[in-house]
Amino acid sequence: MSLGEPTEFLQLIWSLAALHNGEFSHVRRFGPNFGVREMEEARERFRFAPWSLETLVNEYLTTPRKSGPRRLHVKNRDAANALISQLVQCENAEEGLWLRSGNNILHLMGHLAQRQFPWQRGFGHFLQLYRPLFIFDFPEALSRFEANVGLSVERFAFCGFALRAHLLTFPFASMTINLSSVSITDEERDIVFKKVSLPLLQARRQASLLRSEPGLTGYKKSALRLSPCIVLPGGRELIAPLPDLIALRIGSGIYYDIVGGPGAVNERMGKRFEDYVVMLLEAFLAQIGIVRENAYAPKKGKNYRSSDLALVAEGAVTLLIECKAKRASHASKFAESASEAEGLTDLAYGIFQMWRHVAHHRLGLVDADLNFSPAMKGILLTLDTWADMSSTLQAEIFRLAHDLRHAKGPEIIDDDLIPVGILHIDDFEGLLPTATPQSLLDAVERWLHDKRYKGWSLRSVHDEHPGRAPINERSTFDRLPMPSGLRWMAREELRAGISPAPLLASDTPAS
């Protein structure tokens, strides 16, 4: 990597990302001299997986360049193969040392999931953009974003989406490109480009700072998450080595431009997340009844809230859902041990709240008009990937929930401790197109009680036993209310899946 010229190296990564996405024509134009069969085999084997490419970019940014006539020959396929091979050897060696020092391999599975699953789910599909723009579609969040960024959420998302559309097809975009043909002003272009990019030298400094913290190479912070584009030497063009990260930045990434400071933005965000889940359930599972959270005070000075959502099927509450919109820090996702992960108490409180809801119903303190099924289950539904595939983190969350029960819930008896599963919203969204109320409940039963599915996601369990053939998602999405941040997306485009045309027809950076 020390022999790699910046423009050439980042273009190599861009072409390998295109290979992984099956865009072989882009690879032939801009990347190494792979044959079609070699590209097909590489893609099938996840050889150039985007999570590995992201690590390579960050490691490149932290590697000083060597002066002299020697350069990395990026058009030679052996360069790409050697980079991946060396990275895999390095990561395997590090993980071997980590395990031999007495660490739990199950905890490492959680690290793998945090690194790989978001990439495998994808950042560019409709709900990944729709969801955060819906959740932040309230006045306080919108005004705070505009004050911090200098642009509305709607214009930021549109400009970023257009930039990504171009950079999926061409590696480079001019910093002074004229975008008036797609109704983007020069001022808007400059604001968005500045927000999503860093000059190469600053990117090197940022990567060096982020990756100076201890930890295994594959699980360190990435400089590309806040700034997915890099301005090339000379300042005339930028490149997004992994263009899909632009979609992440203009979607869930706007969180970083909104949170913090005074106001109840976080609380409103939580309520909007609940609204989002209700909206999906009503769109995909209209037959199921939904009872929202309500406040109750069994006696003076004792104020409680029921579970966020109670799902009613065949006359009985069969599933409680507690929604948690809190974001997980990088340190929490990749903590060396579960006990070091911060923020888990908030998740544990969601489990405790469901147990207390069941106890208070048994005591006649809340929802007396509802019939609670004796086989009722609970789901802790998270907006972030807190505990994907991590049995150690999940065990710590439940340990904390039991601590809360002993400290704050003396009225909770063992019979009130309904089984609860921890689920990420993306998996919940993924199962809805093939779900019926009964298939959802049956999948939850298998997920929580059948040893064959231990460690599985609920979506994977449901995929084994779907309740129906997939419904037309596009027509369903077409009925959803369009958040203000997506008003630029025409319904016709959504139905047809059309992306904006490339913005610039140049193949190579300007000299």
C-alpha cells in the first residue's frame, strides 16, 4: 500500500466494489485486467467483500507513502489479489492471538456480524433511506439539521442521492460540476460535497486518529462513515471508493447532524420509531390489532408506562414489542468484553418494562380490558445493530434486566418473565412481505424455543416457514406517507425503481 498512488489506489477499490456488485463492465473500464470468469468466481467467493475493501481504504490512509520510482501496478490483477490475501492473513493472525489470550469466540461472532451484516443487508435500498428520513421528520430535528448543515434535509438527501448515482457508474466527480440540469445549485453542491468528503490529507489524519485506538484491525473505526468521499490531490475531483456509503451518510448518517444540544430530539426520535413500526405493521399485517403505549398510575406517586406496542391476534395479546431508537456507539458494538459495552442498561430496561407490564396486567393495574395470552412473547426491537449474533452481549443485556427486576420490580414473579428476543429493525422489515399474523407468531415461537434455531435471526427462521408468497413491496411502499426529506422522489420513480442518470460523462480525473 505504501507504493500506491492515491488516485490509482482509490480507483482500484472503487472497481473492486463494482465487481462485488456485479458491474463487470465498470471493472473492465476502470479496474484490474480480470477475465469475466475470474470476476464471477471472485464475486461468488466474496473475495472482494465491501467490509474488507473499507478496511483496506482505512489502512491505506494510515500508511505513509514511499518515495521513489516504484509504484503499485493497480491494473495488474495480482495487486488486488495480494492486497486481499495479505489483509486476510493479518486479520486471521490477530484473531488467533485474541482467542489464544482467553477471549470467547462467541463474542467474536458478534464482531463479525457488526462488521459484515450491514453491508450484506445493503445501504442503498428504499427502506434504508426512507426509515431515517421518516424518523427524523419532525420540526425540531429538521430545523436543527438545517441550522447545522446550511441545507434542508430534503435538499441534502436529493443532492447526495444524485452524487451517489453518478459515482456508482464513474469513479470521479468534478468539484465544480454544473448540476443545474438536475436543479441543484452551485451553493447546494458545495455544501453537500463539503459535508460528505475530506481532502486526502485530512482523510489521512482522520483515519490515523480513529484507528490509533486499540482493537483488531477489521473492527476499528472507519474514516469513510462520516466522509465517504475523498478529494483527490489538486482539489479538482472527488472519489467515493465505496459509493454505497454515500447512501448511508444521507440516510441514517444525518443522525450525527441532529443529535446533541438542548431539546427533546432523542425522545421525539423514539416516538417516531414507534410510529414507523406501527405504520409497517398496518401496511403489511392489517389483520393484526395494535395497542399503543399508555400511561397509568395505580396509586398517587406511582407513574408507569405500558409496553410500546401490544399485538392482538384472535382476541388476545400475543406479542409485546418495545422499540429502542438509541444509537450504539462503535465502542459498544466492538467492546473487548460484554461487560465493557456501554449503553446496554437502556436496552435492558426495555425487557424489564415488558416483564413489569405483564405483572401489572396480572395484578389488574393496566389493560384490564385486554386478554393476555399465556404463551405471550416479547421482542426488543432496535433501530441500531446492538447485539446481532452476539450471545455474550445478549446475555449481558438480560443480566442487567434481571438486576432491574430485583431493584425496581418486586411485584414481578417468575411467571411474568415472558421470553424476549432482541431483533434489529432491518430483519423485522425483511420478514413482513411474506408474513401473516400466525406465521409471525409461529416464527417467534421457534426462534425463542427451538434449539435448531439458536443464534438465528427471526427473519431467517421465518424464511424457513413463510406464511405466504411475497407481496408486491413497491405498491405497499407507494402507500406509505412520503417524509419531507424524500419529497423529491416521484411515486413513478419509486414504482419503477429508477435512479437519476449519471451527472457527468468523464471517465478519468482531469489532469
